[in-house]
Amino acid sequence: MRKLFHVLGSCVALLALLLITSAGTGLNATASTQTLAVGPYIIDFSLSQNPPPVDTPLDVTITPHDSNAHLQGDITTEPGLGTDGTSLRFHLSATGEANGTLRTTIHIPVRGAWNIAITLTGSRGQATSQVAVTAAAPGAIPVWLGWLIGASPLVIVAFWIWRQHRYKRALLSKTTASPVASD
């Protein structure tokens, strides 16, 4: 019986670990960084999730390769072909880091193709560049619920093993209690 509780406890601990890590990382959302040339400025453009989910805050970070550029600017999300949406503008703010990093939080309201236009102004003038993204629809069910449903057969299997163990013990106790008659 102790072994069964150890197995059940291990299964529950593994499931809890999977749920915690999947909730923290989002499992299907990964950050992406790409190097872009925005006119005379070379920058690293980072999205907190790629593909970006619809109506979810999305962190955008711009890190210039030249820390003396003293950049400022805006991000504009523009709907692509076949996407019914309106353009939205977000102001980039300096993070105060020595490398001149700019950051903002954007959201994309409609699923489909979008262009993220980066407009930067610095010591070498103003320039614009675009990055194409496809906004993904939100998941049908939350990740934690999917894992809970997917792991539910473990409970059934553990219960079946426990019942088989009890049945085997009952059979063994009957055979030791009543000796077999010999001719």
C-alpha cells in the first residue's frame, strides 16, 4: 500500500511540476529577436511572444547596436492584406539602461496578418522599417486545463493498480487461511 501511495504522490508531483512550468512559459509562446536596419540605425528587435496572440499584451524591446545613437520613436501596428483592423500607435520609452534600450507594450486586436512599423528618430535623422507578423487566435482552452484533462487517465490507471493490488492480497490471504485438501 505504501508503494502505491509513493507512486501516486510521484504522479501528482510530476503533474504539478508540468502545470507550473507550462503556466510560467506558456508552452507555445516563445520570444523572438531579430536584427534590423532601420535607415542608418542597426537594432535588435525583440517580441515577447512569436506568434503574438490576439488581445494579449506583447512586450517590444529595441536595442540599438550603437549606444550613442540616443534613439526615440514609435511602434505602429498596421493590418496586412485581408485583415480587418485599424492601425494603432504605441510610443517607445527609454529604459534608462546604458545601451539606449527602448521598450513598449503593444497589443494586436484582430487575428491575421499585421505589419509592425518601427519609426526611430536619432542623431542621423528619422527612419522607418517594418516587420511582418501573423497574430494567432487564443487557445480554445487554457493550457493548465488541457494538461489536467490529458493527465486524468493517470488517476484511472492508479486506481486500477490499487484495486488489483487489493484483489491479489485478498486471494493470497484466502489461500493461506484455508489449506488445500490432498487425496
